[in-house]
Amino acid sequence: MAKTNASSNAKKGGGFQLPAWLIIIAAFIVSEIIFHKVFGAPEHFLNEAKTEAKPGDYLGIVYLGGFVVPFLMTMFITVVAFSIERAFSIGKATGKGKTSDFLLKIKGFLDSGDLDSAISACDTQKGSVANVVQAGLKKYKAMDANTVLTTEQKVLNISKEIEESTTLELPMLQKNLPILSTLASVSTLIALFGTVLGMIRAFAAMATSGSPDPAALAAGISEALINTSIGIFTSAVAIISYNYFSNKIDDLTYSIDEIGFSIAQTFAGKHS
């Protein structure tokens, strides 16, 4: 029953979320529309073939980056979308008030033996930390009324309940972080691919008989640099986002471990 309640709290805290693949497909569609309809609009170019952007027109310049650009844009939009989603989810998992204040309040109730108030505080706080603490407190209350098990067995049961509840909550906190980590690496590789294509195009222009075509040479170099810049920027945003949310999750996990240890030790101290 305790596992069922903890699982229900975890699902409730996560709320409705779109599948990752659907978000990525939507990002790709948006990227294609922006690339062709906005960046590729005729007013950004000097010719109908769209091979030469107007001087200083950065939208047209980005369009000259070639077919790799929409893929890089897809990755950037995906990184932004998942960063916003993680910020919302982890913020919701933290609860309504400060975690540190909540933990101090719970410790105070434990010291005074007021378990009902501690459980009520969890209902008010909400979030992953509160869910785990509440599961531990309910087990504490059940073990307090148990006259069969030894104190050591009761403490072990409380610790196990907290550990199982934590295991149910953590996947909701870490969801989509592997995608951010993957995009941090893949975006750089895709950008490198676009850079190589651009350099091939530039060297091909230099290899023509007679004098090299300056326009083709410039277009090749522009394609290479555009892909490189978009890929590096996307990778940087993904890395920063991943590390930030990983640290937030580590803080929540530390808080859960701290209060879980306090609950078990308080029970052991009162029944020793």
C-alpha cells in the first residue's frame, strides 16, 4: 500500500507530459518552417536563386548555412523546450516553501513527537521531498504501534520505506536530462558535419580552372562558419542546462537523505 501511495504521489507531481519524440518532431517542423519561410524569404537575397544574401542581412546569411541548419535549430529548440519543462517540474518537485525551512519544521515535530502535525506539514509543502518524508512518517507511525518487531527491525523498515519512496520519485526528477546530455554532444557533431560540407564547397570553388569563384568560395566558408556557430551555441546551452538541473536534483536528493536519516535515528533514539 505504501508503494502504491508513493507511486501515485510521484505521478501526480509529474503531471501530464508530452512524449519526448513528439516534442522533437514538433521542433523539427517549426525549424523547417522558420528556415524556409523566414530565413529563406526572397527579400533577404540579391538573386532569385538565393545564393547570395544581402549585405548585413543575418537571416539570409543563416539560410546560406544549408540543409544542416534546420537540424541544428531543431536541437536548439528541443534544448530550450526541455529546459523549460525541467525547470517547471523540478520547481514543482521542490514544493511550495523552502526545502531547508520544511526540513527544520519536520525535525521540530519529530523532536516533540507530533507526527500528525509533521504529516500535515507534508501535505502543505507538497513536492518530491514532502512525498518521501510523508511516506517515512507514516511508516514511523505504523512501526510505533507495532509490538511484534524489534526496534532494529522497525528502524530498518522505516529506512527501507524512505529508500523505496526515493526510488519512485527520482525518475520523475531526472526525466529528459539524458536528452539534454545527448544533445550537448550530438549538436557539436552535426555542426562539424555542416562545417565539413561548407569547407568542401569552399575548396571545390578554389579548385575550378582559372580564377576561383569568389561568390562560391564565400558561400562555402559562410556555410561552414554558420553551422559551427549554431552547433557550439546549442551545445553550450545544453551543457549549462544539464549541469544546472543535475545540481538541483543533487540538492533535493541530499535533503531527502538528510531527513530520512533523521527520521530513522529519531525513532531509534526514542525506542532504545
